[in-house]
Amino acid sequence: MERVVLKAIKNNIALYAIHTNLDAIHTGVNARICERLGLTGTKVLSPKPGLLKKLVTYCPQAQAEQLRSALFYAGGGNIGNYSECSFNADGFGTFKGNEDSDPFVGEKGVRHRESEVRIEMVYPTQVERKILVALFENHPYEEVAYDIYKLENKHQLVGSGMVGWLEYDMDAYDFLHLVKDRMQAKVVRHTGVITKRIKKVAVCGGSGSFLLKDAMAAGADAFITADFKYHEFFDAEEKIIIADIGHFETEQFTSNLLLEIIQKKFTNFAIRLTEQNTNPINYLF
């Protein structure tokens, strides 16, 4: 690793390391595995908690739409496949400004009653600064009343592994051969075939044994991943087929995913993919 970093510095090359991040998003490593296996209706197998918050604020009716739009643009209001999600309730607020105040409505020293909209929306924690900037820049009041709540809700688009459905159910052995072929795996280490047909499949790029219980809870017929230890195969308890296809093999197509993303966003970039095979494991047949 040190040699790579030194060489990059000497040649003015930027390194962008996104391994774990790419594992944890619904369009990353696991999505590419699902795509190669032809899975549909995919979703994150183990969504991650602690990544969402909720903003609650109160705004005059006339300025509410402008504020909502600004908050949406800042990254608020996204829930799964839906965007611009918010809850709004009409009510009224009261306030009385002192002599140093500069009220947007009402008069200093006089209690004012204003028809307002209570606006609620969720947002991922990483965009909180943008959310607050949008709130303060687009809210008309001198003093903005708002609350931020931490949510226990899991982020449905961020987490470990994915699960989806084959277009049609397959014979178990035919499915294992399909996995070997589509994932270009040299070998497939698997548990006993305890079901004749495979329909629902869980996947995890890299070391995924920690997700076995999640795969079983999701009702998957098979779990495709890597790095299962000998005794961990017993944990399948004849309820699911574990197929270990190798660490490198589960992640080898990710470079093509990154190429597609870069080509789409930067059409004038010249992109080169390495042809170096870095898999440290060799197979003797």
C-alpha cells in the first residue's frame, strides 16, 4: 500500500478509495452482482440505522413552498424510491419581539398571531449542513424556530448485502452453475442442496458470513458471498444454500461499474481500466 501511495504522489496521481462506501450503497458492489445474476425487485439486505434525522420547522403560508423546495434541493425528503416527501399541517404561531427585534410580520412589543405551516421531512445526516443553510436562507423570520430529531429508522438504500428474485425459479444445481458462469468463478463451495428450486437470492460482495442470519430471515433460498469458514457452513442449518464463490470473484466487476459512472458524469474523460489480476488465490484443477 505504501509503495502505491508513494508512486501516485511522485506521478501526481490522485487516489480515491471508496471500497467500504461502495459496498454499502444500493447501486454499488452488490447491485452489480444482482445484475449479473439477473435478480429483480432488489433491496438492501441489512439496512443501516442511525443515518437519518428529521427536521421540523414552522413557516408562514406564503413562503412555505419556497422553503420546501429549497430543503428538497438540499437533499431533504428522500424516502426509498420517492423524493420531495414532506408532511405539512396548518396552524398558527405566536410571538412578541422586543425593542431590538426586526419582525418579518407584526410589530415590536405586540404579541402577534400568524397562520403557519408545520413542515416535517427526513434527511440523511451527511447533508445536515446543506439543510440548515437552506433553512436559514429561505425562511423569512429573523429567528427561525426548528427542531431536529434523531431517528431509529433504518436507511433503506444504505447497508450490507442485497436480496432479490430470479425471473423464474430454477433447479438448485442449474442455479449454482449459473452463478459459477455469470460470476466467472473458478469454483463454488456450497452447502448441501436442501431445496430443489431457487427463487429468492441474497448476495454480499466480499466477506459476507456475518449476514447469514439476515439472508435466512429474508427467506432467501440461497446466499452468494465469500470467505465462509469451515464451521460457519454448519450455521445454514439446512435452511439455506450457502454458495462461497471467492472474495475476488464477488468484487471483480466493480471496476466496470465505476467506469460507467465516470463515463456518464464526465463524458470527456479518458478512462483506463487495469488489466492486472490482483487475486492472490490460485486454483489447481
